[in-house]
Amino acid sequence: MSDQGELYEKSWILYHILNRCIGNRETVAARRRSVVVTEQLQNAEGRIRDFFLTGSRAEGLSARGSDNDWMLIDRNAVVLCPDQDISNHLDIANKTVCMMRKARSRPGYVNLELLHQVQFDPSIVPIGDSQFISSEIYRQTHTDIAIRILQLDAEGHGPAVKIKHEYSDKPSEMDIVFSFPCYDWPSEANEWMNRPRLHDWPDKKLRDQIVQGGCHLVPEGDKTSAADQSLQWRISFTTAERKLFHSLTHVQFLVYGLIKKYLKQISGTLDHMLDETDIMSSYIIKTSILYAVESTSESFWQEKHTFLCFMFCLKILINWVKAGHCPNYFIKNNNMFLGKVHGQNQQKLLRYLTALHDMNWNCLSVGTAGIELTIGEHIRRVRKGELEFVLPPPTCSELKRDEALLSSAVFRFISVSPDIISSLELLAASKSDIDEFMGYCATGQSLSCEGMKIFGEHTNARGNKEKYKSLRKCKNLLRPFSTMFTSPGLLGLATYYYQTGNYMKTLEMCDHMTSSSKIYLDGIIDIMNDWDRYEQRYCGRGYNLLHKCQAFVTNMTFAHHTLQFCPSQLQQVITSKREMIPPHLLQFCPPQVKQVLKYVHDNIPLSVPPLPYAVFLSFLCYHELGDTRRRDTALIHLQTVKYVVRQGVGEHWIVHNILGICYETVGDTHRALREYRESLRVRSMSQCLNPAKELIERLQHVH
């Protein structure tokens, strides 16, 4: 075989390996679209902040093991570019308004001068006759809020608050960045807008969209600056970067994924070799692919050139290391290697990357990928005939698409009561199966939430006829969603039947939940078992997405506005006046902290895992029917469910509480108190909502 023939053959193998492990065109498109639609629904509810998913997951990389980080955009603030006329902004009367001011730092960092203040903010510091927002105080304030509300380990990490989910059976981390929006394009990035582009990427239409979208300011100072870094804010182009990555061709995107996988493969060597950690960060990799795509013709990015494209990007990195200069993609004269790549680190990194480049194909076999094979070993095995790496079973791509749409990290965010108007608009305008599916599910959930809200109206109805009409309306609103999901859909309808005294119908629906095997989305899915089981049962059988929804369950949720729909035994949990911060400390909290705490208290719903909830509802039904034998059997069942992985007490304090309520119901105060005390020991992001102390005090007072 000629050298060129071998190159094309191995590149073809590499492309299809990447296509399988990263995702094909349909899978990547499904991941991206689900993220965008989820945000549209999430942010249409009039919250105090907009949610914007960042990191690998938002770009379209695999839902498994990818970054799941968020940028929260303050809707009550706006940043103006220097010398911009404040009078041009008509909607700023009730907003905090800041102006970018030049900072003694690298390009891309600014100070924020306060022009208009709505309320007191502890991050405001006086400098001469002006006032500025301290990025350090702002970030620390939000870190403290996160620690207090979530009761988890959290720490500052660059501009982000890094939250550690150590209570989970599979610990993980999540970064949350709090930001201010700027709806104008900063002058520091004018070069990007006007730079010559031989290959017209990104094209003018996309460039215009990006410029019109503006930028964001995140609380991070320039670590190389000799000036006061605590006042400096970094200009972030996160939203622009997502648009650019969503515009990449599939080959370009796979090469990006390859570089990320390869850097992870050799990360152990880099960490051991270099004094500075994370020199070759994800953002450096992202920057290299953007420059590579901009400087080449689309015809270069073909399947048969996959390895050449990878080597081209590696060469860009080598040249940057050699020069000690990595230009930010949007602000070219911001050297992102400054203070990191110099001296011995620079020489070591240059020698290592150059040696890898000179190894040609063999470089893909360097490093360790832990329990995974190296990329080079994958290629070697395929060439020896192990074709499963490049020819996956027909159900594989269907599974990956479904996982992108149904995985807990994405889909469950639209199940928190989406706005009915936004849901209907999405459904009406849908042009793809994905949009239609998500719009239909969101609309069903919206109708269900509306049914829960109006349930209590029947108590004020005049006469039995009006009462019947009110209850029928509620039931009809609940029905569509009950056909999509067992939980919360069908269990929501079961709750309606319990509240209206139809206990046998309730028991029938609860039995459907407890007797069938479902995949729990609100917890961490057991990848090896849950998804394998899903693939065997649902993929390759011609089922549509709505039918497949019935394989999954999510938490039952109750909030203040659905209080009357909730079983009375749980209402005390929702209405409890939980103290997230002790009163003697709350009086010293700034207004925005109190605003966040009030929002959390009033809007964060009570979540109950579906399996314990179904058993709990069965217990209540048997109690109302006077069937003590079956009631006690349900109580024993609930004691068993308590230890179920992911739906039990591992991270759900509410399971202890509902078991305590059951013990109270049968008159066992001692065991009820024990369960309430145990619930306070559960490490959970929602522990601040736990009313167990009140429940304990009430029981002790009575007895």
C-alpha cells in the first residue's frame, strides 16, 4: 500500500473511531439542540438570572463525563462600554449599571465603575470620587451563598464557584460562574470583527450575530497584573464561542474532540513534567481549533485528512509554545501564555510536543488513558480486524441520540414547570423531531403544573356541579403528561385520585411505578447497567421518543403554588419556615443575598424520588381504607426502599422524613424521631430546605 493510501486508510479508521466515541452528526446535533431548547424554556420563566450551559456538554461532546458547568447571567445588571451614552438604554431604571474602565492589565480585563445603583452591594468599593465593583468580593459573596444554601464544599476557582458533589455515590464537580451582561461589542475585540479572512469563516452572518450578542463580564482578575487584581473583571465571550463551535463541520468538531481526548491521554506526563498545572487547558485547545478552522479552507477538513488536521492543530500549539505567545481568539494581543509558558516550562513543553509531532502516527499511542485504550491502540486493533470500534451495532447511534435528549443533566431542567407560552411556541414552530418532542413534553408538563395550581379551587366552588367541573378541569390538565412519564406524570394523576378519595385508582397507578423497572433520571445513571438495559429494550424496535419516555422516571415536585395539591402530610415540609442563615447573621446580609435566599425559599420545589413517593402514597391509601395489614406491608416496603441506590436516603433527606411521617401515622413516635434526626445527617444540595428540626420540636412538644 502506498504511503498516501495508508494515510487515507488510517485516517478513515481514526475518523470512524471518533465518530463512534464522540458521536455522529445526528447525535451531536441532538445534544446541541437539547441544550439550546432547554435554556429557552428555563429562561422564559422570569427568573432573576438567565442560565447558560458552558463547557464540553454545551458544545456537543458526549453527555458522559463532559463538563456540566453553568454561567448565571444577572438580569438586574448591565455593563456599558466606555463612553457609551447611558440615555440610550431605556430599561435601566431598576438595574445596576456599570461602565467598563481601563485596567492596568493585559487586554481583555477591565474595571467596572458603578454608574447607577439600585440597592446596597458589599462588593462596591470607593476609589477616589468613584465607586467600583470588586470582583474578588463579588465572587466570594456568591461562594459563601452557595456554601450556605447548598451545604456542600464550594470554593473559588478562577471566576467560578466550584461545587463538589461529594455526597453522591459518584462524586463530581460543577462550576458556576456569575456574570454581568454587556449588550455591546467591546472595542478590545474590534480586530476580531474586522480581521482579514481568506476562507470566510466565520461568515458575515455569524459574525454579525456574535457582535450583536455582546459579551459578559466575569469576576476574575489578571494574575499577571501588578495592579489591584481584586477590582479587575475579565471580558468573556462564552456565548460567542458556543455559536462558533455549533457552526463547525463534523470533521472539524471530531478533530477538536480528538485533541481534547489526546491531551487527556498525555495529561499525566504533562503534570509530572511541568511545574505549572493546567498549562494546556481546555481553553487553549479550544483556541487552537478556532484559529485552525479560520486559517484553512473547508475542503481541507475531510475524513481522509483527519490525522493531518490533528497534526496541523498540534503544530499550531508547538508554534505558540515556541514563541511563548498564545493569542486569545477574540482579543489577539492578549497572550494567554503570559506568566505560564516561560523558562524551563517552555523548553520542556516545546521539546515534548515537538517529539510527539515527529513521531507521526505513533504519537497517538503515547500516554495513558487509565482503564481506556489509547487512540493509537484503537487504530491498531481495528487494522487487525476488530471492527466493532468503527462499525457499531445499528442501535448504538439511536442510543446516543436518546441519551442526549433524555439524560438527567439536560432533560430534567425542563421538568421544573416550564412557561406554557414558551412551550406552545416551541411546539408550534418545531421543524425537527427534537423540537417537537421537547415542545410536546414541556407543554404537557406546563399543563400538569397548571392543573396542580388550580386543584384547590374546588373548595371555593358553589354547589356540587361547580365543584365537579373544577375537579374535572384539573384532571384533564393532568392527563396528557400522565401518558408521557410514569413520574411525575402518572404519579401526579395518582396524587389527584388520592386527594379526591379514589384510593383504588391511586393504588393501581402506584403499583405500576413500584412493579416495573424504570431508569431514574434525577440521580446519576449507572452507565454500564441502565443504558445497556435501555438499549436492549427500546433501541432498534421502531419506538418513537414519546414511547421511550415511559422507560424513565424523575422526581415528584411540589412548590408553594401547588401546595393544596400536595398530600396534607407533606404540606408541612413545603410551608416550613426554614432558616438558611440564622437571624442574627441575616441582618448583616446585603440585599441581593436576602433576595437570593427568598427566591430559593419561595421557588425551589420539594423533590421526592418517585419510588419512595409511590410507596408512601400506597401507605396513605391503605390507611384511609382502614386496611392495616396492607398499610403495614407498605411501611415495611418503604423501609426497604429507603436503601435503594440513588432513590433512597443516600442523598434524599426527604425519604427519612416521609418514613417518619408514616411512623407518626401508626403512632410510633420513637422511630419517627429517629428518622427525622437521620434526615439532618444527609449531605444534599437541598439540605437547607429540610424542616426536620421543626418536625422534631413539634413531636417533642406534643409528647
